[in-house]
Amino acid sequence: MKLYPLFADLTHRPVFVVGGGAVAARKTAALLAAGAAVTIGAPVLAPELARWADAGRIRHRRGEFRDDWLDGAWLVVAATNDRALNQAVAAAAGARRIFVNVVDDAALSSFHVPAVVDRSPLIVAISSAGAAPMLARLLRERLEGQLDQALGGLAELAARFRARIRARHPTPAARRRFYTRLFTGPVVSLLRREQPALAEAALGKALDEVTAEPTGSVVLVGAGPGDPGLLTLKALRALNEADVILHDRLVSAEVLALARRDAERIEVGKEAGQHHTTQAGIHALLLEHARAGRRVVRLKGGDPFVFGRGGEELEFLRSHAIPYEVVPGITAAIACAAYAGVPLTHRDHAQSVRFVTAHCRASLDTLDWAALAQERQTLAVYMGVGELAGLRDRLTAHGRGQATPFALIENGSRQEQRIVTGPLAELPERAAAHGVRSPALLILGEVTALAETLHWFGAPPLTAAVPPAAGAYSARGNAASKPPLSRAA
């Protein structure tokens, strides 16, 4: 975040506004609404400010700006049309360690005034960090129509009953369930109809009701390949209802940031040769937290039922009578191909797709290579970065043409996405030359040649041929030399 979001209590606290025009009046009105003790410094005041000064709502320091005007202020606003003066105000505030906002000048400001949707005491503030104020205002306009006017009354009612709610529901999980019913049930409906007394009575009745503590449950959620925009609405809802999140190593930080802030996060990721948590350990954690009455989200990269051991986990939960749900995710093959501009099927090139995994040498020997080597189909190979030479050799030995194009997509759908393309014969050499690392997905077939013209996300594919010397492999499987990286024009 470029800015740290902060809501300031300015009640009776001194705030200094430099400038006496219409902009200063607009800023002063918002400060007065927040209860600030406002002083205006300016030679003359706009009519509205003059009326407020005459009525005693604000103080007026008449004259040209002086640094000592800011002594004792909690906040400063520079609202003049003179940049040199605004710079002087910002410098004086900075010397006193006072936050200053210079209107329409993000570079001089140490705090920004957001666009606000006011449902007091509920406040929604939107900031673009000064980059695009009109965008923030556009979002505010949209939210104004979407956020119910009853939300303010609901927040006020929840505040008055907070102590009773905490006493009646002492655990965070129980309180969250109660608040979910409160914020979506009959209480808010009564507030919407302008019947606050009935709404308060309904809240009191809900507190007096005896409800059994619910049993825990598990939601198996697919997180997709990394782009948080690819989460489904159900996945987002599950993340916001979770008490505990057991997540894989490759679930992106951006996806985890969408979860409830107070949810317990436990990484249970596996990495080649480094299984921090065994599958049996994951099962034990699921059982422990579900039996404790918690809402558990088992968050997996991609889709939990595509090479994600989701079936094994459901079998375990069922054997222990733990309720469960499944929220599918966009699997890596579909997402990575789409973000690379590679259609998995195309009537001119491929009429079928095969998903295979190559996470270890033993698994390679179990695959039907004769079927995989057939033409006019697309292969999507998961977890195959460490076995590219074996993949190449087995496919070509069973008849797949050495010129068959491939696309190796690293960090698909993420900001750091890279695409390496070339012929099957040079697959391991090109991967090594470009330093491809997990997570990466291999797509093989004629459709991958379209990446060079249809790519749309991130940088263009890396298409440079590998010099013969770079093809020599050491005993560890690394290229003996690496040519400079280059990209397709």
C-alpha cells in the first residue's frame, strides 16, 4: 500500500486551514462535520467562511501566512491557489511533524483526503493516493447507490448492544455467526422500513434465543493460479467466513489478502523434496479444527480436484463425519493457457486436451506415452519442470514430432508471468537457458504456436533459439551455459 488507511478522531482538536476561498470552505465544512476546532488563516474570507467566523464556528487569523500559525495543530490543510505558499505551509507542517494535505497536490501532501460514503457511524473512504481522484469519486458514486441507508442505523444499534452480544456469545466464531444473522436478517429489514424501535426489539429477542453451537465444517476451495480476480464469488464468501485457512504454498499473497483479517492462517504447502506438512498432517489439522466447531477453508492452488488431492481429503472428512463443501477453482491449465493466448482446443489444430502430472520420475513410467504422443491434441503437463528432458525423450520416442511447438508458462496469470516457447526437441535446453522455475505449466501441441500472435497479458513470449553450447547438460540437469535472454519483438 502506498498509503496507510487511517480514520482520525478530530473532535475538539485544533486543525489549521490556510486559505480563505471556496476550496477552503469546502474542506472546512468536512472538518466541522467531524467536530474539529478549525482556525482559518487568510487575509480575507469567502462569504460562507466569514459567516461561520461571525457565528463563532471557526476562528480567523487575518494576514499573510506565518509558520507559527501551525503551532499546536493536529492537522493542516493548505487550500490556496499559490503553489509557493502551499510549499511553505507543507514545509512548516513537516518541520513540526504535523500531517498536511495540500489540495490537488499529492507530492506536497503527507495525508490525503479520501472520497467518502457516509453512513455514520459507518464510513467508507476511497483513495487513489492522489493518482486518480476522479476514479475515487466514480467509485464513491457507485457505492452510494449500493450501500443501504439503513447501514448507519444498524452500526449504531450494534454499538449499543456490543457488550450484551459479547457476553451472550463469548467466542469469536459464535459472535461472527450472530453478527452475520444480525446484518442480513429481520433487524436490518426493520431499519430499512424506518422502524427503529421494532428493530431494537428484534435484536433483543435474537440475543435471548437459545441456539445450539454449530458443529465445525470444511470448505474445499480452489484458489486458481494466482490472479485474485479469478476467484469465484463463492470462494470469496468462504474466505470471508473462515475461522481457519489451511493453504498451499503456491496460493498467492493477493488471494490470501482477501480473507478475513482475523482468520488463522496455516501454511501446509508441499515443495519438491520438502514436504513441510504431510498429507496425514493436513488431515489431522482438518479434523482438529472442524471438531473444535470452526469453519475451516482448505485453500488449494488451481482446482482442488485437478492434481490437488481433493478427493483424498473428502474421503477422510467423510470417514470422520465432518460436513464439507467444495468450491471449484480455475485450474492452472485453463488459466495459464488463457493468459498466454493459447487456446487449448482449436478446430484447425487440436480436438482434445489431456491433463497429466509429472511431479516425479516414478509417475512418468505410469503414463500411456503412445496415447500422449498422438498428434492433433494438446497436452497440459502439471509439475513437470524437473522432468522436462524425460518428457521430451519419451514423447519423441513414441512418435511425437520434434518440431511440435511448446509453451512453458511460469507464474501464469501473475504479474511476473513469463512464457518460453520453442520446438519440443529444445524443451529442456530452452527452459534451462531462461531459468524457468516452479510454478510452471507445460503446454504441448500445435495450438501453442498461437501464443506468439495471441498473447495479451504481460511480456511477449521468450522465443530466442538456444545456441548449441547451451544445450549441454551437467550432471545435475542444468545448462552448462546460458545465453543472454531475449524476447520476441
